[in-house]
Amino acid sequence: MHTMWKGTISFGLVNIPIKMHAATENKDIQLRQLHKKCKTPIKYKKRCPNCEEEVSNDDIVKAYEYATNKFIILDEEELQALKKEQEDKSVEIIDFVKLQDIDPIYFEKSYYLSPNEGGSKAYVLLREALIEANKIGIAKMMIRSKEQLAVIRVYEGALVVETIHYPDEVRSVSDLPNIPEQGELEKKELATAKLLIDQLTTAFEPEKYKDNYRTALMALIESKKNNEEIEIGGEVKKAPDNVLNLMDALQKSLDRAKEEKPRAKQTRKKATTKKKRATS
């Protein structure tokens, strides 16, 4: 399996060197554009390299390349008829399941749903039923010429469609190299790691997570647009060293977390107080 990125996962002061692999793969059927006259693949500028002439859209057909330079020609009428047949079908909820039964690796993209004219009552009915039952719906739908598997759920009072991957689009964990089996861990190491997790556990507040690189990049763009000078750099964090003594790293991480957590709570408390004053 191809390695996309190499780095480390930091767990407090414990640093785990890792390689990153794509967890999913696109199973869409890719259609090539060919010159109708000679069945040669069309380049980006829509010029046939075999006939050495530019071609119009009317001279292009779509095909599936099942082997190198071997194609199955698909008529546009066939594709449109197949597409319309699927699009005419409503978004049908096939099953109802619990959200926690679906591993996050399956999730792809999110879409909001709003009621169309005359659909408000049914919209509210489905929304409230899903909330009361604590379930989500499993459905199929066509998006950009692809039949998508999706879930329908409630998010902040709105119905949301989450497209999810089909099982054959999720790559098998068995293809990952060097996954360790049950290792020999000291009970104290595991207990301390659990204490560290407990110490770092907090409510999820998405607004506190910022894209620092994007912010810095926009600042650079704005400064260049205004012909201003900007200093790039600032504090540079050193690459973490591999800590050989796990117990020592865990204990130091736990001590640091105990020191930092009260300060974080105090900062959030002040922010909440300021927010309440602003709204009152």
C-alpha cells in the first residue's frame, strides 16, 4: 500500500513514528474521451493526436478503458438513459441503524437538506422520529452520476445527508505493513497512559481548533497584496526526539497535563463569562 506521508503521532511527550496511507479508494468508473472517427483518446485541448486535428464535442464519444488502449464505447444516449433511470428514483431510506454502528472511516461528505414547497410537515415528522428513535436512516442516492450510499441524520435541527463509502471502497487493514500484535506492556505503563487520556479528556469545542498554516498564508498574501513586509517564521518547534523510556515520557506528560488543565479551564471560564456579558 502506497505511503502518502511519514511523521509522528504525539501522545503527550510520547512520539510514535508513523506512515500514512489512504484509507479509501475511489471506485468510480472512469470514462475516457475518444475521437469518434478513429477511437483515439482525446487530449486536454480536444485535439486528436492520431488524426492531428482538433475535434468538437459532437465528434467525441465516451468509453471505458478495460485494458491499455482497449475501450468499450458507450453511447451518450445509453449513459443519459441510465443516469435518468437512477435520478428518477427518490432517495429511499433502506434501513434504520444506530449512528455508533458505523465506523467513521466510511463517512465521506455532508450535505444539508431543507424542505421544498409543501414538505415542511413531513420534514419535521422524519426529523422528530429520528430524534425520538435515536436512529439514522441508510439510503441510496445519485450524486454526480454516481449512486451513493448515504445516511440521513439530524444535525442541529436540520436533516443531513452523509455520503458514505461502499465496503469495497474501504481498503483492508490487512494490507497495512508492520501492524504490531498484542505487545508486551507493563501494567504501570498502560495505567499511566489511561490516566493521561483521562487528564486530557474534555468537551469537544470545534471553535478552539484553528488552521494556523492557512491563517499565516492569508496574512502573507494580504501583506504582499498591500506591498507590506512581513516576517515569516517566529517560534519554530523542534522535531520531537524519539523517547526511548515510555514510562518516563508518560509520567512527564501526565505532570504537564495536570499543570496546564487548570489554566485551560480558567481561560475557557473567562471566555464564557465575556460571552455572557456581551449577550446580556
